[in-house]
Amino acid sequence: MAITRKDIIYFIITDRFYGIENQKPEVKQKINKDNPFFYHGGNFDGIIEKIPYLKNLGITALWITPVYRQIDLETAHGYHGYWALDFNAVNPVLYIDNGHYLPGSKYYLRDLVDRLHMNGIKLILDVVVNHTGYRHPGIFDSLDNPTPICSSWFNRMNISLETSETEGQLSGLPDMDLDLPDVCDYHTETILSWLRETGVDGIRMDTVKHVERNFWTYFKTQVKGQFPGVTLLGEVLVFDIDNLSQYQKYDAIDQLFDFPMQNAIKNVFVYDHGMTDFISPYNIGTGILERDRSYSNHNQLVTLLDNHDLSARFMTWILDRQAGDYRKATDVMKLTLTFLFTIRGIPQIYYGTELGLEGHSDPDNRRDFPWEKLNADYEVKTEYSHEKEIYDHTRKMISIRRSNDALSSGYFVCLYVDYFLMIFLRYVEDNIVIAGFHNGWLDMPSEVIIDIGHNPDLPRRIREKLSDATLVSLLDNQLHPIREGKLKIRLGKKSAIILTIKNQ
């Protein structure tokens, strides 16, 4: 099943989410929860146990970090999955041996996929082709090498990324030469094997901008040819729209992470930039949403607040800005989440963001999921008031988005924007949603009157449906009348409103 705009993506670092204790000595000796650079014991079996939590939250697609057998160093382990030793074997730390499969069998992942599918959740598998783990035996043509990878498959060592974005070494990791047919063929065959043997629904491709262009010809010809329904989600960690959009246009990447939007969201809601960063007054074209025509399909972008590669978790950015004031930080987080789930694209949540999980840069932004804050029914315990408020709001916003096609498929029209306030309308068929965001730290002093009836950017059908309609708030059920095509809105500090036609 492809990943679509109706999905809610939840991203976990498998090792940090939840694990069932593994009794194998060779696995147990690697677990050290007190060391942020070592394994903490999360595994597929733990994910399966926590499926009720994912369903309770409203998640429809789970993205997990790479599952390859890793190269573990003396001072740091490949708990995150990006230091591959064997691209064709599952890391033994990630599963409990059931005695039915060979060690490292892809069937352990298939069992997870099957259980997720039984519960209506798709799986996105993180894939790496750009590099191996440090000191891979193939570099030295060592006999102790479980793979066909050899020294001639790598780009020359000690090339910086400043010298070459595709041949340089990312964080010093051995960079594979994907201009070579043997390397492209190896990775293509490996990816086809994972798809065929596990049934995953999507691939998240790591470090896309560092991969030689030659590989994408292999991918879109062979992988897309055999599995046209599998979604390719590309990680291009750039904040420039002109740069990012090229990958959607030319490399057959179905979806891209919208880092330009992530940066704008942080600037507006954390650092109090104007709402005009999203849409410019008088449509002068400087707002980020006005640049959507730069993409082949802006609706296929994956929107996010934070992830494991950014400099901090979103809650930490807010708290740092608000001098540790949790009340203010909670209000900002809720407002930001409301925006995330009402704008175009496919929303992605980084595990724990729904609880306001904190963390500065790596490894602090990869903390263990705080299960101790939840009760047996996966509700947040009352003593964690801020976490509960954020969680309940996240779950409500997911429900609102999944219940209104206008928020996943609707055309976007900005009705009003100034420095502190933005109001927009989205519609598809008869589903109409109006969303408003007030980013100021003081309540609006007076009402704003929105003239919907004479808005030239709306078709007559929509204007007529709203001419004398009664709208209901999807957040608090309050009624808001439109009279003669005019809607009055007045919002409190750091607050939002989501309206739809009553009984539509």
C-alpha cells in the first residue's frame, strides 16, 4: 500500500522506542541504557506490544530506522541503524529469536509488517545506499566479510563533502561509489529482496543528496518497475526550495521531507517571526506557501517539526526560547501542532513529540520513549499535566485531520494574513474547513471581519455554500455564524480555530 496524503507518519528510532528483553547473552551484553551511544534494547517485539498505543494516537504509517546488521564500535554502537555491515541481514539486537528463522532473516521484519497491517498501519523501512559503517571489512578486502562489498566499491577516502557532495565522506563514513554498475546492482538487488520478502509499504531513503545520480536510474527502472506501488520517501536535508524541488522533478522521488517548511514553522512559532513568512500580504510572492509551484507536487511533501538529525527537539527549542516556562511552551506546541495538521502535505511526528519530549543535539534528541508517563490504557497520567495536554491535543488533531478530506486533499486559499494572524480555507467537494492562527502573546484586541462572499480566489460554489452558513469549531464545538458572506474572528493569545459547516 502506498503512503498517501491521508496518512499520519510516526517516526521511531527502534532501539529507543520499546523492547522485550532478549535473553541471548551476545545481545544482553550490548544493552546499556545508561550510555546514550549504546543499544537500549528496543526491538520489533516491543513495537508489536505497543501497537495499541499507535492505534490510540491515530497513526496510520510507521517509519522505523534501518534494520541492517551493524558495525558496533568500542565507544559507540550502531543502535540507530546507519552503520551497516550487512545490508541483507537483520540486526540480531532488533528481534527475539523464535527458533523458526535463520539468524538475521528478513522474516523477522515480515512478522512485524504483518502485525502492523492487521492493525491498519503501514510500514516505511529506512534504507541506506550511500555508505557503510566505519571500518567495514570490505574496505580492507578482509576474509571476515559477510558481504560481496570490496575495496574497489568505495570512493577515494578522505574526500570532504565540501569537495564533492556525492563522493565526500559524510561524518567520515566510507562512501560507496554508486557510479559503478556493481554497486548499484548490489543495492538494487538488496532493496528488491527487502520489498519481496517483507511486504513493507514504503522506503525512506537516507542521505539522498549524497548519492550519485546514476543510482536513481537503477532505482526508478528496476525497483519502481517491480514494485510501482511502493512509495519512495527521500531525505534531502536542505532548506532551500529551489534545491529541494529538483529531486522531485528529476529523480522519481515520490515524497520529500519539507525542511524549508520545517524551518519556517520553527521561525514563526518558536522565534516569533510573522505569519507573513507563510503567506505574504497582497500576494507579493515571498511567503513559503506561495512557492509551492516550485514542486512537481507540493501536496506530497512530508511536513515535520523535528527529527533525529536536527539540532534539538521542537519542545526544547520552545523551552530555550521561553526560558523554561512550560506553560508558555505547551501553548506554543499545541498551536504548532494545529498548524502541522491543517496545512498541505503529509504530517510526520517524531516519537515523543506528542508528549513534549525534550532533547538537545544528538544523542540527546534520541532519548528513550517515556513510557513511565502513560498508564495501562496508554493515557497520560494526570500528574504529567503538560504532557497530557500536548498528547490529548495531538490525538484530537489527528482525528480532525483524518475526518476531514479538506485537510489532506483540499485546495488552499488564504483569506487573511498579517504579522500575527493568518486565516485560510481548504476545500474539496463539499468538505470545507477554515483554520485561523493567532501567534501573538496578547489576545486580539478586536474582531477581524473576513469577507468570504466577495473573495475572488474562491469559486462561486464555495462562496454560496458559506454565504449564510453556521460554522462549528472542531476544537471546542462553539458555533460561528457567517452572515451575508462575512465571518467575524477574534482569537486569544497563541491560539487557533478550526471551523467547518455544521452538519455538512
